[in-house]
Amino acid sequence: EAGVAQSPRYKIIEKRQSVAFWCNPISGHATLYWYQQILGQGPKLLIQFQNNGVVDDSQLPKDRFSAERLKGVDSTLKIQPAKLEDSAVYLCASSNLGESSKNIQYFGAGTRLSVL
Amino acid sequence: AQRVTQPEKLLSVFKGAPVELKCNYSYSGSPELFWYVQYSRQRLQLLLRHISRESIKGFTADLNKGETSFHLKKPFAQEEDSAMYYCALSPEASGGSYIPTFGRGTSLIVHP
């Protein structure tokens, strides 16, 4: 099966600019996750969708970050405006709802963001 | 609040030596625990989960609820085991959600 697709792979912007990341999960996976991974740290969940509804966004800095999954398939994560501390790898993951595997996450390659 | 602690940032061993990557967690209920691995230039992927109780690539991990630990072990390390290892916790469902938490990761280097 095709894996989780993310684009772009790399992005360099200046602070106060806007940026958007795109994720296409594995076909049929109802749950989609966005993580922020700062260098030297583990992935930190930003937002979790189930189909097109938000399950949890408690760690999403909502003053500057937004995410949507309008049709319950692919998703975009936006930062507006970016700050230096947003430099990180943004990971997308998906999982299905099957009882035996619903907590197993499949990850994309990530988008490496550098804010200058 | 739930938390996953991996005390070692780096673990360096020689080929054939035993390996133990430590993971401790804090959670009041019954979580599901995972180990994910990221090899050089590859994406993060599942290595094993505690409910499967299986050995993957020679690695095993036992959930110890008394010590709230889920240490990853392998009796004889191989060079190809060199990678970044992340311990992760998914709590039991609360309103249908499974909010995962990851540790900071341990870099395992296996020398020839």
C-alpha cells in the first residue's frame, strides 16, 4: 500500500511569513495526526483528526497554527505568522479504526521547516 | 498528565553486546505502549507494541505496570540496529480518542 505522503520535504522562510504543509494519509485511514518534532526531542502531537472532525488540538498554538481536513482525507497545516521557534520537522501520521490496529501510526517522511 | 521518559539520549554498544533501552511512563489508567524506530534517512515506523507480545528483529519489551516501565531489550546487538528509538504511549479511550505521547528518543549506536 502507498504510505503517508507529505509535501514539501523542505521549506525555508523568514519569520513572520506564512507556510502550509500538506499530508495525504494511507487510503482508508480515518485518523490523521500532525506532530511537531524539534531537534533533539520526540514528536509532540499538535492535532488529531478522526475523519473530518478534530479529536484533540490542545497542544496546537491556535493564535498562529491552523489545520483542516475538510473531506476527511488529506489535510493541511498552516502557520501564520511563523516564529523562529517554529523551526522543526512537521510529521503527519495516520491510523485506521480496526480494533486490532487502531493505535498503530504510519508516518510520513516529514517536512523540515527552517525559519530565519 | 501522561508522560513518557527515556532517560538516555545516547546508548553506545559493541556488536554482540546486550542492549536495553529504558522507558518509563506516567499514566493513571491502562495505556498501550509502543516502540517506534527511525533508521537513518527513513521514516519513523512501528517496531513493536506491548499487546502483541512478540519479538521483532530480536527485540522484546515487557510492560511492567508496577514499575511503570516498558524497556526494550535485545540480547545481541547488530550494527543494523543503529537507529533512533522512541517509546510512545497511547492512553485508553476517552470519548473515542487515543492521544499519543512520545518520549524524546534514544539514539542507539552499535559499533563493529
